[in-house]
Amino acid sequence: MARWPYRVLKDLYDTVFRVDLNKNFEDVAADIKDTNNRLDTILAEPNDANLEIVDARDGEKSLGNKIRLFNALMDSLKQQKADINYVNQKMTGTPKIVKATLAELTSSFPSGSTELALVTADGFLYQWTSNTWKKTIQYQSLGIADGSVTYKQQTKLGKVGFIMPSQTNSIPDYDPSTFIFDFKSTLGAEPSIVYGNETYVIPPGTTVNLKPENQTSTFKLYFNTVTKEFKTLDVNANTGLNEDDIIIATGRNTTGRMAISCPYTVKGVIPAEDGSVTYKKQTKLGKIGYILPSHTNGVPNYEVSTGILDFKSTLGAEPTIVWGNESYAIPPGTTVDLKTPIVPSSTTFKLYFNTKDKTFLVLTSTSTSGITDDHILLATGRSSTGLMSISCPYTINGLPAHAALDKDLSNYSIISTTEPTFSVKTGGIVSITPPKYLYLLTSTGKQTAVYTDTTTVSYDVGQNQMLIWNVDDNKLVVQGNNVSRNPRNIVLASVYNSKIQNGYLKPWFDIVKMPTKPYTHIVFGNLTTIKITGSLVDMGMVTMYAIGYDGQNAKQYTFLTNNNKFTLEHNQILIWDWDNNIVKVAGNNDVRPMKFSILAYYRENIITQGELLPFVNNGYIQDGKPVTAESRVWNIPNKVADQGLTIVGEEIWVFRASLYNHSNTAAIHRYDKNTFEEKTDYVLQHNLGHCATADYNHKNDILITGNGESAPTVKGTMHFIKNPLSFVENKQLIDFYNPGDKIMSIDFFEENEDGTIKREIGGSGLIGCWGERDNIIYIMTGQDIPHRIFRVRLGMGAEDLSNASGDAANITNWGVFQSGKSDTEYNGTARIEKIFTGVEYGVSQGMAWYNGRIFYCVDNAETLEIELLPNGTFKTVKAYRHYENNQADGFYWEPEGCAILDGRYLLMGRRNSTGMAWSIFPLYNEQGGKGATGQQIILPFPCNSIPQIRITATSPTTDLYVSQVDKSTFTVLSASGGTGTFNWECRIS
């Protein structure tokens, strides 16, 4: 029967293709042979020819046509289909195209190729068919898949075998004396070694020597799963191991401590696990006892001279010795001699306590005589110095041990709470009355010793003598410079030539007695009254303030009349004699008082030195203010200017004054910052006091006010108001008596219980402003001469800056700490970081900080821009003056508060007997503002030439241009005729 139709060959040259092609060749050959045989039969038997021939034609007109059609099909098959040699050629050898992924193959050959391509990601060959790359057969392996390798397929080296002990015999045992490990295997009760699902029986009587050939104490024990033999090696050795060895155990053969999979014994005893042996099961010898000192009598004390350790035990307040959960009370009066039992053979000791008979035992550090299993060790050390290792704090000669033993005190510091006094006697003797209290502190601030003497004893220290503090004896002693001293001593004063040349007390002596500068600088009040003409110095009615090293007023002198003229000759000085508090002329070589300051030194017809020198210019004294002053002013009439003034958001707030005792309320007037129109929706009220100053910080949303005023009984306080606009929204009084969580106050004074002042920074109230950071403010005394500006750091979170010690002399730390505050919240404390002093120009009326400068108003018609200097002074760099004279009462407008407006202007409130107004000054020769298209803008400050207006669109209409401009006005239009808004700015001149 014919095999037609034949198999349809696929396009891919894979294994199926090759098999189908070979089968087709076989079927074609078989059909040809069958056809030839049938033809021969038909020709030999003609009677049946018609039916057979018809069958052979298979629908063709003749048998010849059928044969020709078949031959044509075979020719086509030979031409179009690959033969077996071609397929074998394609399926063998190395592919010419190799790519990592199918995506990479497609990208490299987007139009295909006649070559097969290998994709290494899956290991398959790909063939270009029907305009795409199709997968054919797998060409290479992808490696071993995770989890596909069983323990049977792995080598055994490095694997762990587990020992299953015998069910009837005891567990294995190890004898460290012989190094023999006995598996305890007997006939019928053999233990076994298990690895995977393989089990290896350990023959009866099997033992292993766990000491390696190189005699080390650490071992590894292996078992060979083929030879069934054990092998012992050092833990660092690998000699003789092969792939059939599994590890059984590792450990130390000297002790029997080993890591092994089954329980075992060491000479019949199971090794104790860590923590399994309680203190009750241990002998006490070698253990340490802990001393719990008395809770009322203090820590034990050791006296070096006697060698006696006193436990400070009294009836009802006995210290105890603790070991485990056992406690042993030390009887009242108990002392131990740590020196006699060991001297002279040794100075090192061991102190034991017998828990059985409650006695102490002192031995040399090398002795073991008399020690039993009931002794526990309490201390060991040196009896000669008292240095010991002990479980509780103790003192040596009454001093903390670490202080008593520290011979080098160079890293220690001393503080005192009172000042010493001095006098120089005949013969160059310096009589010293030291401070009543001296404190010795470590570098970490820990107090280690204190000297107290309230009897005001004086010590006469002569030439080449010293006053020293013997720390060990805690005494003050006068002795010669060349006399040997106790190693632990502090030199308080070393005297030579009637002076204290060095020592802790030298700075006080220098200030009080030495003819050197006893101050940092001098501040002159009413400086403009001083005149210098040639050699004539007219001091006018000036007041001089000498500022001490602590920032306080150390000395003051005032010329009460105008007749204070001094004529200087060559090589003469004008001095301020502190001892007699007078100003006089003296020769440069004359004997001077102990304390003085040089005001002027006249030489070669000019003043060359002295405190007045910085103010001399062409023979005249300057007032310390700059030569230039800003008098260009934008006058805003009929605006409230009573006390503090500041900008809160888009509003200008002006404070009226309430009473200092908060017994009434006053208004806060609110104005639109851009139009200057007053807001009448709600009149905000407060009872915070005078409020001479106000300053708002938009970054932390906190408003501060100060209570500066003229009454000297009013002491300085700063108020902090959180989210001030919320009081407007809620129509709420800013109430001193109901602060809640929005109002906080810090007093810069402290009262005694009887109402008297304990400490203060001075002045009648404060004015203040925010500084360069959110935790910095600057404050100034309201009416205190000389003016002082304080740079103050505010405490935040857990940072307590208060005067926690209660020191009445502390004028640095203030406030009351409020716990529970976050790191971004103020906690009610403050610390003065630096004090700046300067010339007095009048009463402080307001304050602001901007771009590193402080602006403060004074009551002589101006606001001053000042610079804070590193030496603790401040100087005026610019004055903003409004000289609009009021003819009725003859005085200038008085400033009332100031603020920085848009970073471009200084806004100053001012008033006199006729009314109130605002003055706006340019800061940087710039002006600017907001506007709308078609609106004529009137320049606040007319320019001296046609200005160049710079505009920035603030609405969708951006095609803006300046259409009309002159020296005082301009107009902006839109090129498309639209409407819009803009910001503008230009230079004034």
C-alpha cells in the first residue's frame, strides 16, 4: 500500500526534522519499489490490467502521467529540502552567533541570519524563521540547579556525622589522663554514626586516642565512611583527609571540653554547662566579696600614717559584705590594720574575709598562709599609699581616693566663691587674705577637694616665699621657694619684689595692686562735650565708665561742671587716678598710683596714646558715630507709635504700654504691611507691661517683648508669645496671668524671700530682639549707664541653662527649667554668652537685628546701626535721623520702636507732643514695592536722575513694560492690554 502522502517537514532544523526527513526518504524508496513490482505484475497478467492500471493512475489520464508527476515531486523535494548531510552539518559544530539573551540577539540581528544562534541565558539554539528568531534544541547545560544535588551526590569531606549512643550502655566517656575516648560499644548494643540516611555501626570495644601525632591540645576527630576507620588531627591540620571523611568532634584533649553531637562524660562525670554550677556548689576560696558601704556614715577611709582601714560602721548603719545571695554585716567600730601584719617584709597586701567565723585576714600579696575554702577576697593593694583594688568607693586621709593618689595636679583647676584681699607691708611683704572657699576640680569638673576657712586669716608672704595649699593635709602653708613641698600642692602665690609673680591668686593681685590696666576698656557718656585744642583738653561734663573683665562697671567718674580744662606739656599725661578717683595731669616719669588709666599722653605737640586717642580727629573729639548718616526719610503720618513695633506676617504691630504689674490691659494696633491701613476687625489687647520693644521671628513663629521703662524698680524680663496671630483669630487677650502653653517669661533677676534683689543684670527693664539663630536673642538694659548689650542663648529641649546651683554671684544663667520640652521647644532657661558695652547716647527705645547688625532707637531723634566687636565693645556704623523740628516745644521727634521692613527699609516709630508717625529709611540706597498695571507708582524716595525700574511679574500677565517714568513716578502696562501685578525695585541715587 502506498505511503503517500509523506510527512510535512517543519522549518526548524531540529531532531524531529531530521527524523521526518529520513523517514520520507525511506517511504519514497519503498513506494518506487512497490510501483515497479505492480507494473511487472500488470504486464504479466493482462486479464486484470484495466482495474490495476486505473488504480495505478490514481486519477491521472494515464499511468505515464502519474509516473511523471511523481518524478517531478521527487526532483522538487531534492532541490528544496535539506538532505541529511546538510542537516547534520547544521546540527554539529560551534554556533557562529552567540548572544547572552534573546533580546540581545534580536537587537543585533533584527533582520535575521542564515546561521544558527546560541543564547547562553537558556542554552538553546535559535533559527530565523517566519521573520522571527525561534527556539530549536538545547545546545548547552545551565549548571546545577539549587537543591538538585542530594547528599548522595556530594563528597563527604567537611560534613558532620552524628553519634547515636547505645540504647543500653552508658554514653561515651573520655579520660584526659590517657586521651582515650571510649564509645562504650558492646556486642548487640553498638552505637552508630549517622550521616544523611546512611548508618555506620561502631564495632564493640571501639576506642579512639584524641591526642594528635604532633602532641597539641586541640583536636579534630574524623570518621571515614568507606574504610570505617577514625582519624585524629590537630585543629589546623588536614593531612591524610579524603572526600569520604566526615567530622565527628572537635575540642581540647587536656580538659575533655569538646563539641560533639551526643552526650558524653569525662571520667564518668558529665561536664558542667556554663552557669550550671551555682555559687552554693563552689568553694569560696578565690571568690571576691563586695562591700556595700553604710548609707549614712559614708564610704570607708584609709589612713596612710597608721595603715588603718575604717569601715565607718555604727550601730544601725552597718556596712555589709555580699557574696552570692549571702550578706554579712560588719560590726560597729570595725577597723582593719593593713600595715602591721605585712611590714617590713612587704607593702602589698591581700585582705580576706572568712564567711564562717566572720573574721578578717591580712596577708602579703604572695602569701597563702591560713587561707581556707571559706575565705573570700575583699581587697588588694599597697599599704604605703592606700592604693587598692576594692569593690566600693573609699577615701584616703579623708580625700577621694583618685584625688589623694594623683600626684600631678597640672590638669586640675581651682575655683573660689569669694575674692582675696591684699596689702603690701614694709619690707616687701604681701599680706594675703585668701578666699574663704577653694575647690579643686578634675578636668571633667568633678570636685576632688575643698578648703574652707571662714575666719579671714591673713598670711604674710615675704621675698622668695610662697603660699601653698597642701592638698593632702588640706592646709594653707607659707614656706620658702626652695623648701621641699608635699607632692600634692597648689601654689596660690609666689612673692618676689613685693609682688605676686605667679600662682592662682596672681590675677586678683594684678587687678587690685599692680600698676597695670585693671579694666578692659573705658566707655564715655556725653562724649560730645569733650574738646581738644592743641595741648588743651576740655573734658566738659563727660562721665567715664571703666568696664571690668566680667563686663560689669568697675569704676565711674563724672565731671559735674563744664570747667574741666587740662593743659598738657611735652611728655605729660592726663590720668584717671582710681585710688583717689580724680583726673589730673602728671609727668610721664612721675610716680603713679597703684590703679589708674591714661586718658591722654602729649608728646611732640600731639596726643600719641591714651583712652581718648581713638576719638581724636584734627584736634577734636568725635562722638563715636559715623561721619555719614541716613536722613532720606519716607514720612508716614498719623500712625500709632507708642512703644514696641514689629512686623508679624503681613501686619505691622504697634504696642501700647500697660502697667508694669500687669494690672491693666493695653491695645496692640495692627496695620496692613503693604498699604499701611489699620485693621479694625479686632483690637488686640495685652497686659505684658511697658513693652518698650517687640520683635517677631517668622521662622519659629514667636514674638518677644521686653519690659524696659524709666522706673528703676522694674527689673528685666523678656516675654515669649508663641503663634501670636492665633490671639487675633481667637479674639483672645495676650494674658500674662493665663500663659497656657503659648506664653513664656524669663526673668533676668532673682529675688530673695523678703522681696529684696538677690541678683540681676541691672537696668530698668529690658529691650531685646532675635539674633542670628532661633536660639539667640540680644537684650539691652532699658536705662542703665553705660549701655550693655547681652548676647543670650536660649535653652531648648533638655539643655538646662538655669542657675541650678543657686549661686548668688552668677549673672550668667537665668530662668526656670521646664522639663518635657522637645529639641525644638524653648525650656524657659537662658545663658548670657557675651557682654558688649558702648557709648551712652540716650534711653533705649527699641531694638532689631538684621544682617549681622543691631539697630536700636535712642531718645534723641535717631536709630543707630551698630556693630558688635570681638573685644566686647560696640560701635556705631550708621545713624538714621529724622530732623523734623517741632517748633512748639523745641525738641525732635522721639523714636518709639523699630523693625526691618522687607529686608530693604528701616521702619521707625516716632512721636512728640503734637502726635505720632512713622519714618521709613532705606538701608542700601534701594527702594521697591508692589504694583498693578495702569497704576501710577509714586516712589517713596524721589531719585536724583531718571531711575532704571526693574519689574518682576507676579501674575499670569507677564508681557509687562515701563511706559512712563520720571524721578518720582512710573507706570507699568501690558503689551497685550492685559491686567496684572508685579514687584518693582530701583536705586535711589
